[in-house]
Amino acid sequence: MTVQLGKTKMHRYTKWSLFREVLVVCAAIILLLPFWILISTALKTTDQVVTTSAFSFPPAPTLDNFIQLLSPAGSQSGNVYQGLFSSLVITTGTVLLLIALSSAAAYVFARSTRKLSDRIFRIFLIAIVLPTQLGILPLYIGARSLGLVGSPWGMIVIYTAMTMPFSVFLYSGFFRRLPRDYEEAATLDGASRFQIFTRVIFPLMGPATGTVAILSGLLVWNDFFTAVIFLNGSPYMTLPVVVYNFVGSLVSQWNLSFAVVLIAMAPVLAFYAFAQKKLMQGYAGGIKS
């Protein structure tokens, strides 16, 4: 039963609404359960990990595991710090280079009427479907011949190439929905094509740029497969590789293992909390109003 008030419809709270809310709460609890185990175990001592249930929260939570990992006196603290720094440099460099190249390429594809541009864009679409692992061997051989293996700058180039097809695809959809009126007005004012793109078009793509930055940043930050092939054994190992080597050396010290996983997750969660508005706007339309 609904009550009509002008153009607004107010729906009554029914048993079906209660059932849906209970179902959503149960699903949220199930999804958050591994995260609860991760936090509770990271706050336990070694004895508490053995003697208490994984689901139980420690009666006296301790931060000693995080202090041990991040303390300058810790044997593994240098690796954690180096992994954080390498991941930050590689992720930031990749996102900035990716936005600059993919936005410009997508704008050309969206506005060009040439058949060659359409064919190149189709190649980008094919690259989205193909798994990266298929080309990892020739990519490694080519990167090694150019001296890019074991270098953060080489990883920035590699990650930019790997994530560019999807970014171009996202940007192209947003550019095609953008009216040409802005460009025509800027052209009448005497602006060049480069000025139109940098001063008129690109600022309107703020939500779309946020979506590309978040998705590509999360992909690069959490990537393990590519990083372990190109950076393992070098002084520039990213945080996922450091965590992998670190957890392997701890064997059964789950409190320390889970603590280092939380340290690796913290920057990602903070970045997502800061930029989630841009991500939602990008999915909603991608054009700044």
C-alpha cells in the first residue's frame, strides 16, 4: 500500500523490507568475518594465537606486532619500509603517466572519424580481453634488453602499458557522451586543439579521471604476479612481494603475518575512503557538472 503525496510516493515498511534488511546484514557479516579475524589475530600475542579461537577478540589487545614490524630495530622493518616506498613510487608514477596518455589517446579515438583510429581502438579492446600472462615471457625479454628489469621506472612503464587498454576504454565512453558544444565554443574563441583538451575537456572529466586513478591504482598496488617476476630479489620490491617473502619467513607466527597484511592494506583503504566519491561519480556518468 502506498500513499500518494503530489509526485512523491511513500512506501510502508513491510515484512519483505525487514527480510531484505536482515539478508543484507547477514551478507555483510559473512563478508566482514575474514577482516575481523585479520584484525583480532594481529592484535594478539603469540601465546594468545595458539590458546584462543580465531574469532575471539583478545582481552588485552596489543600493538607490539606492529611496533616490531615498523621499529627501526626490527630485522624486517627495512623491507617493510622499502616495500611501502617502492609501491608508492610505482603506483603514483603509473597513475600519473596512465592518466596523461590514456586520456589523450581516448580523446583522439572519440573525436576522430578516420578508419585507422577505429581499428587501433579495436586493438585496445582486444587487449582488454587477452590475459596479461600470455605475453609475460616476451615482455620480460624485451624489458631485460632495455634494462627495465629490477627498476621502479621500468615497472611504471610496464604497468602503464598493461592498464592502458582498459583506461582508454573508460575514457572513450565518457568522451563520446560529452557534447561537442564546449569544443566548438572554444574553437570560436581561438583556442588550439591542445588548449581545448587541457583547459576545457580534461577538467570536465574529473569523475572519470578519479575512476581511472582508483581502479588502476588498486590494481598496481595489489599486483603480485608481475612484481614478483620483474622485481623479486631487487632492492625495489613492492609491498605484496615483501609481504610474500616476509610471511614465508615467519612460518606459524600468524599474529605478525596478519599485522604486516594490515600494514599493506592500510594505504589502500585510506585512498579508497578519500576518493570513493569520485569513483561513484565516475560510474554514474563520468562528467563533471
